[in-house]
Amino acid sequence: MQAIMELRHHVPPPHGGQPVLIGGTPPDSARAAIVLAHGRGAAARDILELHHQWQAAGFAFVAPQAADFTWYPEPFLAPFGRNEPQLSSGLALFAGVVEELEARGLPVERQILLGFSQGGCGASCGAPGSRPAGPEIELVFGPDPADTL
């Protein structure tokens, strides 16, 4: 059974109420945290497997789950409104995770956001006032723009 982190922060639908999985050191006793945001069609449990590969002692690995395995329905270059309400809900979930980790004793300076594809886009956007001051790693892949010329 995977450990789940409860959030104090309200997250609106559709991502509100989705599980936030924990691996590695529990956040309450960790020295730092890595927030892992999965890509479209993937699951939090999939990206959380990275913590077995990294074996970073003292790190909490936290992976929120997107509703229906996608953070937003349209491509990231689509007009903002076409990705609503999923986009804002996802950003609120990232903000909630950052705030929860801070409440558990991990200041934003000791939080790393790492996201793949859609998760990288969402983690890089964050929510106003919620983006960690610490490192941020985005892995965003997509079609080569040269292929469309």
C-alpha cells in the first residue's frame, strides 16, 4: 500500500481529491523533497518509481495524481481557456503540495519540482506565490517544430 499525503489546501475539481503519493523519507522527517509531476497518460505511481533509482537518503518524494491521467486536455500552446478548468485545478494541486510540504517543515528552498511532459509544464507554471525558490527541473518533450515546416 502506497503512503498518501493529505493536503490542508483546498483544490477544486477535477484534480481536487486525487491522491498525492509519498515515497522515500516521510515529509515530516525529510531534509528535502522532490515533487514529481507525471506526464499525460501516466500515473503518479509510475513517476514515483524514480525514487528507487535515485536512493537519495533523507529525501521525500511526492507525486500528485492528475484526474483521468491528464493535467489539461489540449496542447500547452492552446488558448488558456481551452484547458480550463483542468489547468487551474492542476496548478492549485501543485500549490497545495508545496504549501503542505512547507507546513511539514520543508521550506520552499528545500523543495525541487520535477515534471515530465505535461507535468513539467504544470510544475514550471506553479501558482502565484507558490513556486519554490529552490531548483526546478522540467522534462518537456513533444514533436520537433522542424517537422511541421
